[in-house]
Amino acid sequence: MSIGWNFPSNNYGTLNGIGEAGIETFKGMPYRSLAREICQNSLDAKIGDKPVVVEFSCFQTETSDVPGFQDLKEAVESCLKFWTEQGNKKTVDFLKRAAAIAKQDRIPVLRISDFNTTGLVGSDQDYNTPWQNLVKASGVSNKEGSAGGSFGIGKSAPFASSELRTVFYATKGKDRLEASQGIARLVSFIKRGSSSEGDTDNVTTGIGYYGETEKNRAVTECKSLDSNFCRTGVGTDVFVLGFSNKAGWEQEVAAAVLDDFLISVYRGLLEVRVSGTTISRDTLPDVIKEFKDTAKMAYNYYQALTMPEAKVIETDFYGLGSIELHILIQNGLHRRVFMSRRSGMKVFDQKNISSIIQFAGICILKDENINAYFRQMENPQHDAWEPERHEKPSEAKRYKQKLFRYIKDSVMELGRKTTVEETDAEGVGEYLPDDLPEEGAADKREAMGDTTKDINLNISARKNARRGYEIAPLENGLYEEDGPGIIQEEDYGDTGSKDYGDTEQNFSSGGSSYGGGEEEGRGKNGDGKNPYDRGTEQPGSEDIVRKRFEIHTMSVRLLLKCADKNRYRLIFTPEKTSGEGYLQFKLSGEQSDMDVNVSNAVDGSTWADLRSSGNRIYLNHIVAKARMSVEFDVGYSEQSSMEVSLYGYQI
């Protein structure tokens, strides 16, 4: 039995270069990817009641102590010679660095060991076992249900952190089998001492195996490359040869664990040791504070997990299984939701829920069935849900939308009932940036209080059929309502059929004009050209006939000035210029809208009185992109939704 490195022939087949897809996937964030993929695999192999322990330890070793290192060095040099002749600069640059490292007497090695896992079983078989799928298979995974990996490319993450693209595996499996094997993912090359001419194929695939050379089988012992470590129990060791140990790699790994596995650690499922730092359920309160600047997302989510003010909601999601939602409303939070698997691993951060309600949330797919369902939507990086990947894409898209709608509704509902300094005018948040200019100390003191539970204010929705803006999904696919033609999230791009970017009249055809009288919506007497029709308005005289058009707002904020009098301050920035105009307020009901009376209106800048009548506040001059504000009383205090619209008259 011969043991050593073997680089199989490509049999006149594919010539493999440096751009191996699996490795390139993780090159952008090698340390974060390494932590994410390793911890995910170890959690999938959890055994018993104790937490899975994953240990990252970097050390220096003599190259003479690495099994078969001289043969590996010669393989790297042969790669460099072959690709220099091909003139491929990217490949040559990598191989020059690899050859320089291979010439050193000592090289860095990263050891990653897990404990309280099953280890890699099936090392004595040739196909479809955890050992074979990790070491020899490409694009293969036999994980099902709520297990993390499903594409079989996560195994490439350790190679992305190796300057030699070489990794050694060692395991003691629960099947009582031991195994060790080295894998080098280099590039095709001509074997030393041979010629590419003749009938013999001497060009390799570029992938080499250290073990039994006859059939590239593993060595039947759990061999450690770390002289200070010897495995005694069940588990797996990964040795990254020529580890790219750049300054701060330990902090990046620790921050990645906190960001991606916060819930796993918090619930005692996972413990990670990175050099001198231990991240466990017991140390988490101190570690999360230590890394709050480098793992800011995790710090926010930790508060949602631990603070008594956080709301915890559990519900059955359309029969697919149980979900658990944590929501904390508090100033300074990042307005994100941690979308988590059952194991506690984060898939992605859900954004675009509210731009003004300050909160942090966590959504956990608790049951096996719902995990398996949404897992089918995951991309190879396991950081997004893409319904097209599901066996039932249309159904998957609907369930994804329903889940996001449920999360959004829960946040908005809790936001209306929670005392915060500034509360979202529901529906406005989607159209505003995350960072808004400060209003000053006075506005802070006059912010909404507990009475926000009595009245809820909306900006009137923009209808898809009536406006010239393009409809686009939010990040991660957010989302359309189930009802026909109602768009919940909108992006005001530059490809709409009408233009809201200037003060000129817009034109369309086919009678799609809008009424300018008391009747809202499409004009009954439209001439098919104007974006608004003639109607009678009364800013000062009932005899004046003017053209009215709706003005959309670039930003809106609403503050409660006095709860006892239901007095509010509305701050807004119009998109268009108009002469006179007015704000119109309606209570929004399930069947129809109802006017709400406003009174005692004043200009928020000059404190001059403004004329109000019924549900309207009349404005003397509206200027595009100018910050405007009004104060007014509302003659209604019971819980309801209110729509606010801004109209102007053609100058």
C-alpha cells in the first residue's frame, strides 16, 4: 500500500484554471465564510445535549512535519511552469505566491476542531457518505430537512483561506472509524518528468489527494498536524495549510460567529473558541459588549433577545409550522429583522420594514417542516431566499411575501402601541431613507407619547394604475399584497410613464386623466390629455375655477404636540411647486373613507394662521424641495387610520 500525493490525469478532458467557482464564491470574505460554513456543518452534525464546540487555532509548523509536503511543493512548481507558458497572469500571480510559501521552512496552519458532533462517518465507503461527500464529491450534499448545507459548495470555504489551496481532514466518527486525508485544489499541470506529447495523457485535473494512492482512499487514522493537539473523542479536525493569517482574522471570525450564530450561542447550542476568546451562552453578555463596534447587528439583536421590553410572538404560519418573532422598539436600533433557521443560524437581515420606527427583530423558523420548506429557496451562499429555486416557485413566492407581511404588520402594530420619541406615520416609512435630519430639541420634547395608540396616521397610498412611477420589489424580494393590483412597496424610478421630476404639465392618452373636483380618482370629464381635469375649488372664493393636481412628498414626519387636544405637527417636503394648495385628511375605514375635521391650523415656520375648512388646511404657497410644516388640531380621538394628501393648483 503506497501512501502519498496523487494528482489524477484529466484524460484529455477539462483543463482547470485558477477560477474555481466554489472557491471564488468565498474569496470576498474568507474569514467570515469560513466561520459560517464550518459552524453550520458542525451544528448539522450535533450529537447529544451538550453544545457543539468549534475551536479555531492558528499555529506554525515545520514543512518537514507535513505529510508529503515535498511532493506538494513540486506540484505547485509544476503548475507555475505550465501556466507561465500559457501566459495567464492571474493564475501565474497566485502560483508565484504559493511557490514562495512552499519554499519556506515553516508555514502557518489553521486548525478547526469540533466536539460533541458525530464526526465524519462512512470513511470506509466510496459513495454518498458524509466523509466522501466532503472530501471527494463536488456539488453534492445529502443533507435534508432543516440541515444547513444543501448545495455542497460550503466545503470550498477553507480552501479560500489557504495560500496553497490545500486542506487536511481528520476525523473520529461515531461509527468508530478513523480517517485522514489531504486535498489540494490547484490547477491543471503536466506531471514532472513527462511530456505532453505522445499517447500518454500526463496533464492532471489539478486536484490532488494525499492518502492511499491506488484508489485515493483515506489513511485509516485520525492524524493531527498540530503537535499540541491530539483528538481523543468523536469529532472532526480541519487543517488549512498555508493559512492566510492576516492581522485581525480572529476578530473577523468572532464577529461573524456573533452576527450569524447569535441565537445558536444564546440558546446553548453552540460554543466557539477563537484564540483567547470564548463565545458561549455564559460569556455572551460580556463578549457582545466587547464586539459591539465590529458586530453592530448582533449587538442590536442581542437586546431584542434579552430585554424585558421585547415582545415575543409565536404563531402557526399557514400550517407550515411555528414561527417565533421577537420585536424590541427602542431608540437607536437598526430597523432590521434577523431571519433565522431552526438551528439559530442567520440566513439574512430583513430590511425595508420602517424607516422611522426604531426597532430590532428576530424571526425564528421553529419547526422542521417550515425549515425544510424555506430551505428550498436558499441560494448557494445560504444568505437569501429565492423562490425560483423552490419546486413550487409561485407558491413559495406567496409564502415568502406573507411572512414578510406578517413581520411588517407586527412591527407596525407594536410601534403604534409603544412609547418612543419618534413614531412612524404608518406607510410613510417605506418611502423615506433610514437617516433623517434632526428636528432639534423642541421637536424631541414634543414627540408622540402613549396617545399614539388612539390614532394612526397614514400617507395616502400611491396607486399603481394612476401614477407614473415604476413598481419594484424591495430588497430580498419584498413584496406584493395578495389582492389584485395593490402594490405594497414602490420604487420611484425614472422610467415611469409620467414625470414627477419637474413642474411642467404631463400628458397621457386614452382618457386616463384625473378629476379635479370633489370626486377623487380618475376624472369623469377628462379630455384624455391632461393629468388632471377642471374642477371647482374654494381656496378663497367659490367662483374661482382652477386646475388641481396631487403633489407627492419627498419626506414626511408627524409629531404629536399635545395629546389632550389632539394637536399635531406635520413636516413635509413637496416634490413639485404650486401656488396655493391644500392638505386633505381622511379617516381610512375598511369600507370607505370618511372626512376628519381639522382646525386651528398655523404655519409651522411663520406661525401665521392658515385657513382650514372641514378636512382641509389651505396653504398659500408650495415650493418644490422646500421643507414645510403645519400645526393643527384633529377633531377625532378614537383609534383609526388617517390618510394625508397634498394638492396644488397650476400656477
